[in-house]
Amino acid sequence: MRADRRRVCVAIAGCAALPAHAAFRFEQLMGPLSQRRSGEAKFVEQRFVSVLDQTLTYTGTLTFSAPDRLARHTLTPRPESFVVEGNQLTLQRGERVRRVALDSVPELAAMVEAMRGTLSGDASALQRYFKPTVQGAASRWTLTLVPLDSRLLGVVRQLRIDGYQADVRVVELQLADGDRSVMTIEPVAKSRTP
């Protein structure tokens, strides 16, 4: 009788140790993201700055072409563009154009890789600069990126990226000083040609 009880207890303990469902992992998220080769979206970004009484709102478009082209064109409150191709960043506001090599500004390179690495499903790029954690499931997920570099961590507390399947939908940047920005992204559906 004791032996039977013991076997039942061991069996129950073994079942209790099994997860109800397998956890969604970082590698599982990167797979579907790496399948997307390009995308276009509209964005609305709200910036919450402690020294300002009101929220700053920016609107515009985002485009991505794998493996390394990322463009942000802000339309309001004033036109400006931020285009990255490879290691080259081009900033334009009005007639002023500035070009910067990303590797000359490591903190900027890390922030660019947060977006490019997520959009392209490049796990190694993300892990080079951040400690990634994933919550949720393939259908609805949250990727949290905490900087590994102490200099970047002194500026950026974390990035939180929410998505649905292979679409990035919300990017929240939390700065070390408490300020933050939340960008809501709406993919643009490509029209089909008959």
C-alpha cells in the first residue's frame, strides 16, 4: 500500500512539474520576424518629458528593407528624416543634412540595432547590445530589451516592443531619467495589382 501511494505521489509530482504550456522563447519570436523582408507603416509617437506640461506628439512613416535599411520620416510637427543604411545614418531637417557613421556613436548604434534587429529577426544583433526577454505567445508578444553597456544603461532603462505575429505594433522607450516615449505603429497594407 505504501509503495502504491509513493508511486502515485511521484507521478503527481512529475505531472505538476510539467508546464501547462511551453513558454514562448526569444528564438521562437525571431523566426517569424526574420521572414519579413520589408515593410511600411504609419506611426504616432508620444513623448512624455518631465520638464514639459504637455505631451509631444509626432506622426509620420516608417519603412524597413532587410537586412539593414530603416527610415523614419516625421511629418508633424515638422518634416524631418532619419535614414539608416548599413553603418551610415543620414539626418535631414529642412535643408540641413548630417551624415554619421554609426560605429562612431556606440549608443546610437545600439538603439538602431534594437529596431533593425527586431524587424529583421536578427537575434545576434539584439544580444550583442541587450538582454532580451520575451513574454506572451506567437500571436501576441512583448520583447523587452535591457542594455548591456553601462553607458547606454545610464541613458536608456529599457525598450519594450509589443507585436502581433510578425508585426511590431508598439515601441516604448523608457529613459533612465524617467522620461519615455510610446510609438504606436500601424502597418500599411500593400495594394494588390490585378
